[in-house]
Amino acid sequence: MAELNSVRVVEVCNVAPQPSSPACSATPSPEALPLTLFDLLWLRFAPVQRLFFYEISNSFDTTILVSKLKASLAVALQQFLPLAGNLTWPQDSPKPIFSYVQGDAVSLTIAESDADFHHLSSRSNFVEAKEYHSLVPQLPTSHEKAAAVAFQVTIFPNGNGFSIGTSMHHAILDGKSSTIFMKSWAHICKHLGDDPSGSALPDQLKPFFDRRVVQDPAGLEPIFLNQLQNLDGPNNRSLMVTQFKSPPPDAVRGIFVITRPEIEAMKQWVSTKMAEMIKNEKQSDRSHLSTFSVTCAYTWVCLLKAEERQTDKPVMMGFSVDCRSRFDPPIPANYFGNCIAGRVIVAERKGLLGEDGLTVAVNEISESIKSVDSDGILKGAETWVPILYSALSSEERSMGVAGSPRFGIYDTDFGWGRPSKVEVVSIEETGAMSLAESRDGIAGDVEVGLVLEKHHMQPFASLFAKGLQDL
């Protein structure tokens, strides 16, 4: 295992947005953004932390690397100006305010580590969860103010590599928005100095900031605000995150790959089973037998089997559905902010552990996804805040889902190639699985990331591998 506490902080600097110029942006970035109902849900949620590992040649000058990352971050913030700002909730304001004020800047930590880079960045071995703690920055947060983002660059002089750790406030960005920013920063860094227009972003990375496209016809904002203020007592406007259950000290991380042929085989197997289970139907509806539903279902069932809990208590899974394309008219794909609807499944443990457990799990997830379109995006939204925060503080594990293969997170190339590994560090606190496309670039393959107690990880890995072999 890599040495712990082997990270030395070299510098903590504040990176301010580069002053704007006509050549860089046709439309100036706004200095303030109102929070929508989709943002408010995540106000007290723990920051989302990711870790990107990159290999470099041993002859590369890391001083140039750090200099380019700093300079390109300043340019990127110019085009995502609110991210350099802060979240506040003044006593005279009905809801929190997210704004940039001249002089605001983003915290960037530069560090070095003697840890084993290849061990930490390998996707084929388990890593103790605590080995990543010193590689991601803490997001500056107090009761009165919370930063939007913070970054840490860690150089591994003995391992020919570096990592970029990110901490992002979930009330400011959802997974799609955070990926847009990281890819924008990477694009600018890769092309920095090439030509005067090197900082120009391709259309798919240009953020759409207009919050007026998100409507609240059901009047959910005041409901959410009241629920949030009563999480820890009446009229509590604290911006400190809610304390989640502490992860076990021996937790380990693992990444598991499901190939496209395996996913297709699962879809076919489940489709056949569903057809057998539904009377008077020759063929089950496969329209919602998606890669997402079978991947989440398979992981969920394997985890329940590996944990071997001696209880009949129902189990819960929660996940988010991107709503951008579901609005009428659709919201632009590059909308910057949160635009995700929550869905929660409660299922009988016995059914998921039985012979048809995978089919039961897939059906539950598929029906829940279909309900977003049939019942509407905001169906049951008045319960989102209490369900989210009670589930995360409960001692009973609730399976969640972070990330998506559709984000294309491995395309985040700062000029030194694709990352060798990307981890969602914060799933250690939330108990979620993370999803991403395969690092190998094979279309349709999916990476699943998990953090489990050490004595559960090996049984899970065995069940996971054997189940795929038996398809």
C-alpha cells in the first residue's frame, strides 16, 4: 500500500479569473446566478470530490506543468465567472445568493507526494480509501459562506505522474455541469499559447447560464427553503454541510468493468425473464432495459449478496435523472447548474436476493425512470429534501449513483493525454456507486466504482466476476 500522510503542500494560491477581453468571449459571463429549486435541494450536501490521475514522462518539467494549469484555470474562470465566487445566505434574503465579487478567487493547492503513483492510479487493484484523502482539497465552507469550487494539483516526482483533485459544491453544479467545466479547463490548457483564439471553447463546452428556463409551477422553492432551514432547528441558515455517517476506517476502493457484450447479455437475459413473469405477454417491453438500469441493478444485487446482512428490512436505492431534455421546450444540453430529478426505490431485500433478483431490480429501476416521463419531472418533489438527508444520515446503507458514462469523463485531456484513472472520492461518504465510461475507450463498456468495508470487497468482487462469466 502507498504511504499515508506522504503529501507535502508546496503552495496554496488563489487563482482569480483573467480579466475579460473581446477575443475570449462573445457573451460576458454573469457575475451572479439565482439558485433554482434543483440547486436548493443540494444546499447542505457534502461537496462532490473527484480525482484525476495523469501519467507524464520522467523528463517533463513539472514547473511548466503547474504554470500552465494555473494560467489556464484563470482563463477558464473568466468564462465561468460565478465559480470564482461564493454562496451566502444573508438574514434579509429569502434564499441563498450565489455571486462573484471583484477580488474573489479559487483556492488551488500545489503539493508533492512520495506515494506510489502507479498503485494509486491503477484500475486493477484495490486502494485503501484513506489513501486518497490528502489528494483532494477541502472546500472552504463556514456557516456564513461557502466556496463554489477548490482544486489541488499533486505531483508524484518518483512516479512520473500527477493528479488533479476537485471539490465542488453540489448546489452550484451537477455532474454534467462540473464535467463541462473540467473539460473546458482542460481544453484551454491544452491549447494555451497556440494562437490568440486558443481559449475559445467549442460550442458543446460553452456554458448556458440563463436560469429563467427553469420554472417552478408547483411553488417548490419555498417548501425546499423551509425544509432546509429546519434540518437542524428553526430558521437555520447555516451553509455547513450535513454530517453524514462516517465511513469505516478499513474501507477500500475498487473499479469494476462491465463490457458491452456483457451488458447486452444481461438485457437479453432480463428481457426473457420478464416475458416469462408477465402473463399473457409474449414479449416484455425492452424500451427501458437501458445500460444504466442493468448496470445499477447488477451492482446492487451483488452488493446485497456480499454484505450478507441478517435482516429482512427493505432496501433503498436513489438516483438522479437528467431533466434537460425532458423540459418542454427542452433546456440546452450545456445548461450550467443543477437540472436533475431524484427518484427513490424501496424494495424487499428477499426479492432482490432471490433467483430473480436481477430481474426484480432492473424492473424497479426501469419503472422508476419511466415514471419521470409519465408522471412528470417534479412528481413527489416535496419529499426530496427530507428523503435525501435522512437517507444519508441513516446507519442503514442506501445505494446511490454518482456520475454517468454519458459524461465522457476520460476525455478530460489537459495536454498530457487522457487520465489513467478517474475516481469519485466522495462516494466514500455517500455510499453511492460511481459510473463512468471505460477508460480503454471501448464504446459501451462501463466502469463501476465502489467503496466497501475491506471484508466485503473481496466477496463482492468474486460475485461480480462470476455472475458476468455465467451470463
